[in-house]
Amino acid sequence: MSIEEPHLNLRNLQKTDYPKLKILMDHVYEDIGGAWPQSTIDQLIEDFPDGQILIEDDDQLVAVVLSALVDYATFSEPHKYSDLTDRNKSVRNNPDGDALYGLDALIDPEFRGHRLGRRLYEARKELCRSMNLRAILAGGRIPGYHEHADALNPIEYLEQVSRREIHDPILSFQLANDFQVKRLMREYLPEDDRSQGYATLLEWNNILYEPAARVLDNICTEVRVGAVQWQMREFDSVESALQQVEFFVDALSDYQSDFAVFPELFNAPLMGLTDQSDPKQTVRFLATFTEQFRSELQRMAVSYNINIIAGSMVEEGKDGRLYNVAYLLRRDGSMERQAKLHITPQERRDWVIEGGHDLAVFDTDAGRIGMLICYDVEFPELGRLLADDDMDILFVPFWTDTKNGYLRVRHCSQARAVENECYVVICGSVGNLPSIESLDIQYAQSAVFTPSDFAFPHDAVLNETTPNTEMIFFSDLDLSRLKILRNEGSVTNLKDRRLDLFRLERK
């Protein structure tokens, strides 16, 4: 078969493949003893068939990786190649091992340049993920070292290979496949003259690894978010307003949502129950309902088994000052609060609202979340601080009257999703209330934004509502995709920050 027209097939190694494997191993490993005995290979296939993977071109075996299961705690420390075999040259495969050990990777020299090694390594990574193993470990030979041993010690050689000043046939390939060098090992394979007995201890970390735990202790990675694009309507009592809220919580719960999200100041129509001639007194009147709303929403969260992002409400602090506060009401009955930090000129001027002082990420049974109220999302430092604390989902309840105000929130929220590698859920209110001062018009198109990479929608918009229409909408968020993105994405914004040039710190 012509190398220019290969017909490649990836499959598991079989015992009947040994004659072809021996030819390849004798050719590639002629400097360190050639092929393993057939008994060793046969036993390895019996003990761990999924770990032995090959690529064939028609009937020719052109690439193979051999693997074993090992104990991570043992083999993530310095060891020798001989530690992997017994006196009968059988590989010590540990069926209870929590790590995959890369024993060998062989590519027919005539087929190099076809990226067969990358295919096999990707298959190994997928196997590691599917078996929920902690990592892939390997002792990596450095066969190019003998050419530089007179001028460089092993550490200096590793550093220059990592900077791509020197190419090593094995180490350069391992680094290109996301492996990290943990340490240098001496006398790993004494007969390896080209490496002068040295090897690197390499590790690829499985970011999706979950330690063995009871199912009830596991945090789900598939999260359903339900949000309410809320119609601002007149209410004749606080009870009627809460009845409308509970209607939506019930509906969202029926669809097994993990979160129910409401907009900023969604109970503001209750200002219509008092005289509105003095805006400052009107908003203080609104604050008198906050405790009742919060208590009822806590009840609903438990009763309907759903975490509630209670948009925001005006809260009177112990100091008598007014704050715009978002609440997380967990379905276990606990509660968290996040005050709006940046106050708009209108809030400050007409309502004398003040900004809060604390910013936090909150744990839930459906991921780690942050809450930024409307204007706050337009300050990128806040999202970055939350991302530094491992936030998965950012909720942005908002209230905007005009489209240009809405677009500020939307575009900034999309930027936060990209730069912080997280999901962002924005939720706003719609409708007209000319009878209530400051609530005459609303503009909203609620949405869910994602990072921009192959695992996500092409426009980084997972879902969005019809503009200016009351409705509920649902989105399923895969948190495991965030883990993969943060470590193996086309770009890795958080990892690639130049912290040697700048740093963001809380005061």
C-alpha cells in the first residue's frame, strides 16, 4: 500500500497481531533490546485489552501504544521501568489502579508525519476519561540527550526542549500532547544509552476525574436552567404578586430545572400600592416587602425542589441604607445574598441606593455560581475575580428600559462568558407600566451565553427569548465542557494570562 494513500484503521491489539508487532518493535527498539516476548504481550492483552491500541494500514501494523493500569500514588513518584514487570517479564497490571501508564508508543518510521501518534494518544485520553482514571503517567525516554550531554546537564536539556530550542523525538512529542514533566528520573532504563539512563516522569491529568463517592454526594455536571422573562404588571396586593411568582416557580420545577431565575427588581410594581410623589419614600416602601418575599421564595425553593435566583430586591440594611440585593435560595433551605456593587446614576439620584462591598462565588448542588446585577456585569474585574474562584455559571438579573441599555448588558455578558470560560445567564423584565413612576417602559431579550469554541454553539449563544414578550425558557448546561475548555480549548484565556505583567487583587 502506498504511504501517500493509506487506509488507516484504529482498533485494539489482538494476540494474533504479535508477529506484526514484533517486526515493528524490533525495528523501533533495536537500540534497547527489540520486541517483548509474545508471552508478555499475550498476558497484557488478557489483563487489559482496552489499553492496547493499534493503527493498521490495510494488513500492515504501523503504530501501537501499550498501556497498563497502575496505582497513581506509587507511579507518580520516581520509579524504574523494571518496577512495571515481574521476573517473568510480565507487566504488573493492577486491575484496581486509578491511573493509566503508557508503557510504549511505537510508530513505523515510514509513517511518521501522518500524526498517528496523536491519534493513539487521543484514544488513550478517551479511555482514561471513560474509565474515570486520575491521569495518564509515563516514563519518557529522552533519546536526543546523548547528542548534547557534553554541553548540557539533563535539567538544562529538558528546559531547552520545552522552549523548542532543541527537538527531542519523544519529549517534544509528549509536550505537544499536553503532558507535563513532573520530574527527572535516573536509571529508569539503564540500557538506554541514547537517554543515558534518564527519563522524564510525564503526566496528563484527567480533569473530569471524579473520586469514588456516594451518588448523593456527587455534583451534577448536566445543569438545567429555567428563567422567567418577567412581565411588569400591576398588583393589588403583595399576595397576588407572590401568587404570580409561585406560578412560574411551579412551571419551571415541572420541567426539572435546577435553577429558576428572575430579573432585577422584579417586585418593583408593588410601588404602585403607595403614593409615588416622593421616589425616595416610594422605594423605601418597596423595601418593606423584601423580607416577606425572601421568606416565601425560600419556602418555594424547598417545596418545589429548585434553586431560585431571586433576581434582586431593595433591602434596607441595619444601617438604614438601601441596597439592591440578589438572593440565592437553595433547595435545601439555605440562602445567600449578593448586593449590587456599582450603582447607576438613576438609582443613586432618585432612590439613594448604595453599593455593597462583598463579592462571592456560591456552591450549589448544580455547580459554583456567581451573581452580578445588571450594571455590575459591565465591569470586567468582577467577572474575573469570580472566575479566579472557579465559577461555572454567572447569573445576571437585569432591568433596562431602552435597547441601547440592554445591549450594554448583553455585549458585556457575552464578553464575560468568553474571557472567563463560563456560562452567563441574563434575565430581564418586559412590559409597560405608565401608572408607576420609573416603570413606564422595559426592554429585554433574556439569553444564555457560552464560551466561543467548538464544543459550544457557533455564535456562543445557547438560547435566547423573543424580545419584549413574557415567557419562560430552558437551557441545559454541560459543566464538563467547561473543564475541558479550560485545559484543552482552542484558546485557554484563564491559563494564558500574563500574570508576570499584571495581577488582579481584592482590597
